[in-house]
Amino acid sequence: MTVSEKSLANAIRALSMDAVQAANSGHPGMPMGMADVATVLFGDYLKFDPSAPKWADRDRFVLSAGHGSMLIYSLLHLTGYARPTMEDIRNFRQLHSPCAGHPENFELAGVEATTGPLGSGLATAVGMAIAERHLNAQFGDDLVDHRTWVIAGDGCLMEGINHEAIGLAGHLKLGRLNVLWDDNKITIDGAVELSSSEDVRARYAATGWHVVSCDGHDVADVRRAIDEALADPRPSLIACATKIGYGAPNKAGTSGVHGSALGEAEVAAAREFLGWSAEPFVIPEDIAAAWKAIGARGAGVRSAWESRLAASDKGAELSRRMAGDLPADFSLDAYIDSLIAAPQKVATRKASELALGAINDLLPETLGGSADLTGSNNTKTKSTGPLTADDYSGRYVYYGIREFGMACAMNGMALHGGVIPYGGTFLVFSDYMRGGIRLAALQQQRVIHVLTHDSIGLGEDGPTHQPIEHVMSLRMIPNLDVYRPADVVETAECWELALKDATGPSVLALTRQNLPQLRTEKSENLSAKGAYRLVAATAERKVVLIATGSEVEIAVDTAKLLEEQGIGADVVSMPSWAHFEAQDAAYKDDLLPHHVLRASIEAGTTFGWERYTGIAGLRFGIDSFGASAPAEALYDHFGLTAARIAPQIAAALKD
């Protein structure tokens, strides 16, 4: 007996309402409303294999409307993924269950991206689609030929990042990207018309998208719309008209089913309405078998792909890149040796460009870009021609003025695999992209942010462009490595550390102003320790000066003035707090002994430096906004010069 698609969809609805009811927490309305669309997508279009969740040429499915997480948990369970088990679903939203409130990529194979903040999932999917086209251009249709699918809600389409993401996707003509819009016209506050009257379809069309509409509860109409989307070379928005909470006879179509459990009475009424007689968390055998058969279809397609991979002379290289492994011989030692041999005084943004010149020649998987400002961020090298709609093989994305969109797109590239994304903007604009940076850290993805003009050293652009609290606020994000290198050598070392860490993102905070090369002798990668003694006291050590980035030069000059007075001063360069915290206690105590005065010097907020100076220590920085003036004048105005700092240290030691 053939199982109807309505019965298959009702299995999603039943699991969704049962799990939310058991947790007394969650969003049953979206999965119940989109169950028919999801059944068609997984049943007829999506290329996947539950027995090999990380198969490189699988389609990517992103549930951007992550509050409806029971949709994907139901689909993964029903199609045969090892997890979630039914016990996992019973424990939806409970401690240690992989069925978290919103989908988390690190909890379940089959969840391609962490999607909580609305709109971020769709923007992430844009990056996945870019990575697919880029790798397709390099490896061909035999090895890379898949699509990216998104289910998005009204909130995803309202958020500002949606404008950034769809503008980039339309410009790059990412025809392998298809967004299924749950057009149910309801938000938590009530009807969408309470807050929005825009023509969403016209907005997408204006950015270069193909737009088609369908009845989201008519499976034949859903197929028609998807087929039309697949035939169009542009990215597609498929507007699926649905009723939120479909199946709940008293609450469907209302905001009451959006973010709350239905209640026992409404669950019972929904079972009757849907003709679903099975007990909670029980799927009838015929329906379960039909879903498992859908999941099993991908095994043959995957097997054929694996045969092509094994036979291809490009197979080993694609496999290496998709695994996230760097070439076995990757090293920047030779490049750093050249710096030692011929010291340079350059801004660290220029030092980054020089390092990238070597890196991009050694690593074909790097995919760079900038949110405009390429000439200021110095993120483009001779190896990185532009990636365009006419040539996806390019290795440089012109993101335009879309900082948040860039951050999330890079997350998608990293999640897709096969590329190492990096992108640039000014450090002060990290405020615009913070949500994307945080998501990279949460998802443990190797994404590298080149954030230049990192202090008042940028000068005349003034306080709107001069970061004060930004470096410290980024240091607060768990699993984010924040590097502030002091010279051309440290910059190369920090780049190497960022590239070799496949477990999280990195920020390189870089200067506009030129800095002298302080490291002139060959050594190990000292930045890997997070902090190290750059200058040792010659007189009896009385103070340790701790500095980062452009202020390390100031610390060196301050130490010289103190030594002239018989005050011994160590200079510690601290390019990475996180790496320093990873060192053992003996190393940290030797570098920052408690019995001497410790003083920090950083052209930013002094907040937080108490960790290393102690309450009795000194902290030289800026606890106000900046000002518009040449860099040299600003450093003097804010007291960040050796001539201003040394007397204060001498006075503190006398006291």
C-alpha cells in the first residue's frame, strides 16, 4: 500500500507538536505549516545520504527559520540519520539532547549550519552557494555539482542582513541557490501586516532573483514551483503560501501557534483533524518505512560519485580541501626568513598583504575578499583574481558595503568546506558584523577577519572610525582568536596560527600607520605563546611593560627611557590573550611576575587589562572616544608616548 505524501507530512507535524508539548517550549507552528513543502523537497529533490552525512557533493539544506527546529529534527530522524533518536526528540530542548532549541551544527550531523538569529541562515547559505560554484569551476561537474536549499520565514526576510545577502547572491547569479519562503503572514506579535507592507517578491526580483509562488499545502503545486526554479539560471525565491500550525483546528493561522506549545487539548484536536491515531512519539510502521526509503535513495548517487572521485586525478586534492587539511608541507618559515634578512617598516595591514602574497601562492583554497575598502584592507594579491558571475574560479569576492553579509557568507563557505575564507573591513565596523563573527565562533569554523585601521592611529577620519572598545569586546567572544601583531614578523606568525586552527575563527587587528620591525632574529613562532619577552631588563627589573600591536614600539621606547634612569624594564609583546591563557602557570608567572609593577599599553579601552596588571598596576589606554587629527598628535594628546608614560611609571615606583 502506497503511503500518501499527506501522511508523510503528518509524521512531521505529529513529532513536532509532541516534542514541543513535552518540552512545554518551542515553536510548533512553522514545522506544521511547512511539513508538506519539506516532504516534497526531501522526497523528490534534495540530494543526501543519511549514512554519509558529510558526503562532499550532497545538497546543503539550511533551516534559516531556526525556531522551527523540530522540522529538521523530524526530517533527520525519519529519513534514517543515526541521530536524533526518538529518545533525543522526546528530550527536545532539554540538557544534553542534541535537539537544541535552535539547530546547532555541532550537535547533529545533517544540520549544516547553526541558525538562531533570523536571516543569518539565509546569508550563510549564500556563502555555501558561492563555495559550490567556486569549487565546481575548479574541479568540474563530475566532482562538484550540488544545490543549496533554504527554508526561511518572514523574519528571515525582514532582517537587514537579508538585503545584504540577496543583493550579493543576485549579483553573482547563484542559480544553485533556492529559498523556500514560509509565507504564512504571521509573526509572534501577530499578523505581518502589523509591521510590514513591503512587496517582498518585488524586492527579490529587483536584486536579480527569480520569484515564483505556490500553494504550500498542494504538493503538486510545490513541485511545479520548484521545477520552475530549477529551470531558471538565477537564484530563486519560492513563496510558499502556508497556514502556520496547519492541522491545529483552533490555533492554526494565528500567532498563538508560533512560539508556544499547543496545549494537550489542541494536540488531541489536531490528531483528530489530521487523522493521526498513533500515540505520541510513535510513527506507524508503513509511514516510517516510506520515510526510510526516501532516505536510502541517496546511497547509490553517493556511491557513483565516490567512484568518480577515486578515478579522478583531482580527487585527492578535493578530498584534502574538503577535510580542511593544509598541505603537508605548508609553512611560512621561508617567508619569515626573508623578513629577518631584510627588515621592513610597514603598517601591519601592509604586512598582512605581504604575508597573504606568500599564503595565497601556497594555499589554493584561500578565498579572499573585502566589504569594499580593498585598497585600504590590503586583502587582494596577485593570486586572487575576482570571483564573478562569469568566472567562479576567481579567488577574490567583492562583497560591496555588506559587512554583516560578508561575515555570514564566509561562515557558509567554511561550513561548506573546500575553501578557507578571509575578508576585510575596518575594525570599527566589526560592530556591524559581530553577529556573524559570533556565529563563526559558535560553529567552530575557520574564518579569518582582517580588521584594519585598528586604533586612533588611523588619524583624521575621527572618532566614528577610531575603534576604542572593539578589540577588547572581540576578546570576550568564546572560541575567537584575536590577534594584534606588533610588526611584520608577528603579522606573519599570526596569519600562520589562524590558518592552522581549523576549530574556530580569527581576527587580525591591523594598523594603518607604519611600524618598525622589532623582531630581527630568527626564532620559533613566538606569537603562538600569546605573549613573550621581547626585551629583557638590563638594570634590576622593576616593571614589566605589556603591550600589543602599534603600542609595542611605544613600550620599547618607554623601557629605554626607564633604563636610562636605572629602572629595569621588561617589554612583553602580547599579540593574543587567548594563546597566552593556554600557557602553563610557570610560563605565565615567569613572564608577568607578581612582585614587580606591571603596566599595560594599548590604544583602546583599559577595561579588562586588570587581568594582567593587577589592581595596583598601571593601564595606559583610551577610555573616551577619539578625535580627528593626525595620528602623531592623537597619540600625544591621549598620553600614549614614551615621554608621557615613563615619568608616570617612575613616579609609581617611588610611591
